[in-house]
Amino acid sequence: MNWLIFSYLNNSIKLPLDEVNDIKKKMKKLDYWWRLFQAFKAYHRHQWQVKYPPLRLWLEPTSLCNLRCPMCPNRELKREEKGFMEMTLFKKIIEEARDFILDLHLYHRGESLLHPKIIDMIKIAKEAGLFIKLHTNATVLTESLARGIIDAGLDQLTFSFDGFDKATYEKIRVNGRFEKTVANILRFLEIKKERKAKKPITILELIAFPELYSLNFKKKKKAFLQRFRRLPLDRLEIRDLHNWAGETGEPPSNQFYSLCPFLWLSLVVLWDGTVLPCTQDFHGFYPLGRVGANSLLEIWNSPALVELRKKIIDRNLNSLETCSRCDRLRRPTLFGVPRDYFWKMLLRRMS
């Protein structure tokens, strides 16, 4: 069957374009599930060296952010930790990763829309055949950027937004203006509707702060969501607050211990090319290498990452400054996988 599909796609057997595209989509889905199964097996068996490439890549266009939210360590970044990824470096990473990465998360510590070439980045990644996700606080989401994002073919766009009213939002999203940000999001959705665009999938994401569940929570939520009536907002998600590996709070003291799935699924590349094992390593305590000096596949099974996997498996956290304080290692599991990750991986909602 595989050789036949291969022949179809190489035009040795002529097929209509829509049938070829349909076959490609099915092959991508099969590849996704097969790769996910491989990762699950290695993770579940506590393998410290793996035989498959990483599935997901977090790529940071910039570490700069225009907000100063209390739950985010970005406000603590030093001057030397701030910068913008150069396009030559970005293209090099995409060219290297295009053959094995399934999902590209085009964001990390900063506000990606601040990068002057963000639309070009999306276009390049789409031309490489990658599924691209982007998070934004939407404060700088102009109409021009909105049209550019849709035209570039972004697959998923998440608006990081906290609070159903002005007081709550501006208390959490420090330097943000409630009405201006809401207007930016609404205009994006209007343009998407006008163009009858199916992509990007649009998500409004809030963090479960105590302030969110204040007096009249249901009433405020209903009134807020009325603003998006008849607009193509695909879903609302409320996520639990985490402690950024001890940067914003201590981990819970409970009996749970779960391996960090990141070490068996993903790599993170900062704006300067530094490769990290996990998004929770906000200040880069565990650099694994640098793009240019090492390939991503070399880093994936490098001595540094293998040793880190071993320590996590053995619960040897004493020398791991971030992991020892991370609440993501203290979550209840389902089939040996952290419960929240289990459903997200199945639904392709990792973010």
C-alpha cells in the first residue's frame, strides 16, 4: 500500500489534485499517530535514549514582551536575555526541522507579534509543510497583522487573555488596555468571517486566577462572550495556573510524581539559537546546545539530554534547579501520563 501511495504522489500514476491532497492528509494523520505512539512507548518504558526524532518544536521569535503580568517570569529577564531571532537562523532551523517536526509552536517567552518579520516566519514554516501554532496577548494585533496572519496560513491562534471585565483584565495583564485588546480580537474574527477562512483555529485562553471566579462570575462570563456572538471563535479554554518551575511559586506537596513528557516529545529554541529541553526552563538553566554548532537531531539524544532524562526517571532532582521546584512533575496521571497532557496529546491541543 505504501509503495502505491508513493507512486501516486510522484505522479507515476495520475490522480486528480484533490485526491492527491486527500492522500497526503491521511498520510500525515497516520504519521502523527505513529510518532505519538513511539513517544508514548519510550516515555512509558522510561527509555532515556530514544530512536525517533522530536515531534514538536517551540521556536521563540522574540523574548521581548510589552506586558508585565504577575504570573509570568518575563518581567525578570535580564538585558542579555532579550532579543529577536534573525531570519537566517529561523530559516536554518525550519530547513532542518521540516522533515521530522509535526507541530511548530511559534512563541515562547515573548510576544511573537512584536517581531517585524513574524508574517514571513509563518509563510516560510507553512511552505515547509508544518502545522503552526501561535499565542499572542493581542495588544499589538493590528488589522494589517490580522490580514497577514490569515493570508500566511497560520493553523492555530490563541489569544492569551485574562478576565471577563476591565478591572480583572488590567490587574493581571499589566500595561494592557481591556477595550483596546478586545477590539483587536473582535476585528481579527470579523476579518476571518469576511474571508470565510477556516484557519486559523481561534482560541480564547484564560488562566484560572481566583479573580476570575469573583462575584457574578457566570453573569460576567456570559456578558463577555456575547461580544463574540456570530464570530468564528472556535473555543474558550480556562487553564490552571502553573508555577513556571518555581519562578512564581512553590510546587504542591502531594504524593504524585510524573515524568516530564517534554523530554520525550519536544525541544525549545530561543531567539539566539540556544536549545532547551522544556518551556518551563525560562532562564535557560539547562542549555543542550546551540543551533549551528549542533543539529537538532544530535541534541535530541545528546549526553546532556540523556542525562536529564535519567535524572527525571530516577527522581534525582537535587542538582536540577528548575525541575526540583516544578509543579508539572507533581500531577496526577492517566496510563502513566499526566492527565492534562494525555487528553491534549490525543486532541492535538498541546500549547
